[in-house]
Amino acid sequence: MRKQFIETEEFDLELTLTCGQTFSWHRVSGTLYEDGNPHFYTFRDGKPVIVEETDRGLKVRTELEISRVRSALGLDHDLDKIFSRFPEDENLEDARARVEGLRIVNDEFFPCLISYLCSPQMRIPRIKKMYNSMAREYGDTVTVDGIEMYNFPKASRLSEVSEQDLRDLGIGYRAKYIAETTDILTEESFRPEDLENMEYEKARERMKDLHGVGNKVADCVLLFSLNFLQSCPIDTWVSNTLEKAYPELVGESYEETSASVRDYFGPYTGYVQEYLFHAAREGMLDI
DNA sequence: AGCCAGGCAAGTG
DNA sequence: CACTTGCATGGC
């Protein structure tokens, strides 16, 4: 595979890939990779991408255009511009320094969707386990440098898997979400690429046509896969932090709170969600 | 041994 | 539309 290099600034690969937004990247271990630098891999259009984080930037091995890797990792996002569009807010300025280098990823739609279908009433490490078990059981395997790399199955493949088989993998009641949603994706004319050109609210409603997709899961997929940087997934953590730090933004319903948060923070509210609430979660902010 | 976790669908009033 | 309830499973 071709080796390429991406110079980076204000980017922390490990933080970006392990903060809980993506389940599609995997840490690579093995003698070739144990030189002190973090290595991760993912797949794009069925082709492996291996990224090594160094002091100066990223060493990338892939057959894909390097621009694909940049966009996958949020390296096209102009953080100066993004932070300049926020309202004046002490918490936010603080968070940029404390959570330095965190960027919002752009994952492939289907793996992203399925991982968040698994997320209700579940902790992050278990979502990752479910994701990995589906990838190992039904996905293709590629071996690079003696390392087995598992690609997540396509919708057409996963739609052939019965709900019971998914339950046997430990997916629980979310197995039904996956079984029915993969049917919709393969049998009906649900084209994810159409959503990207929609207005945010329209896209969110369209996402909710998929079984198991409510407001929160829809917002996650819109933010982490479909380039809606204004999307602000409100999970229990975000909700609690809002109650403490921005009670005036909390409404009577998800929709209401979502609207007032986006109204206050603006077109990059998704980045607020990542920075502010990650900081709060890690106990970095006094809120 | 309960209790709870990145919510959601389905069923009522 | 607002409110309630059941839901699979593993970790604490």
C-alpha cells in the first residue's frame, strides 16, 4: 500500500478516535506497530486505511486518495472559523485548550448507523463489542502485515442475517432495530446520500423513518456521518450538563432543547457538543 | 441481588 | 400530543 503523510495542526488522533463518537476505527496492535506511536485502522469503500500518529502528523497507508482520509478525520474542519462562530462563552474557550485536537469524524453511513442503533441503554465499551462481533461474524477480513482487519458488513449482507442470529451475538432487543432497518435500506428507496442535501430538520425526520432511530440516534448519524455540524445529540450526559450549566436552554422536550441549543450556539453546535460535554464528562470543567 | 446504562417503540388517555 | 411501560444483557 502507498505510504503518504498528512501534516496536522491542532489534531489528536487518539482522542478523536477514542472519545466515543466513532466505532468504525480500531486500534492496531502487533510487533510492527508497537513503536510507541498509536496506530488505528478503518475501511473506506472496502479498502483498508491505516493511520499512525507521529509528532509532526499522520503516516497513512492506503490505496485511497489522501483527501478521503482527511475528511474522514475531520481535518478539513477549520477550527478557528468554527470557534469564531460561537457566542462568547468562558466554558467554550476553556474547552478548546483542555480538549485540544478533538475533531468530529466522518464515518461511513451504514456502520455509523448500526453502531448507534445499538446504543440505547448501553455503555460505550459494549456498543464497541457489539460492533466488533458483527464485523467479525459477517464482515470481510483483510490481512495486512499479519494483522487481521475486520470490515463491517454492508447493508445487503447484514439484511440476510436473522433477528435471532443477531440476538445470539448479544445484541439484545436492538436486534429487531437492525433487522428491520436493514430491510428498509435494501428494499426501499432510502438513499443516505439524499439526506446530505436536505435541510437539517427534514433530514432528521427522514432518519426517523428507520426503525430504532429516534431523535438522539438520528442526531448522532447526522453529525458523525452526514456532515450536519449543527446537529447536537442530547444524551443523558449532555442533558445533565445542560441542566447545570445552561438551564435556560433546556426545554420541555428533546426537540425544544435541541432547537434552543442550536439557536444559541449556531451552525457548529455539534462541535460544542463534542468539546464542552467531553470536557464536562472528563471532569475538566467545573460544571 | 438488584440496579442501571449514549433511548426507542408501542400502547394508552 | 403527553405520558407510561417493556425491553436484553453485562457490569458493578
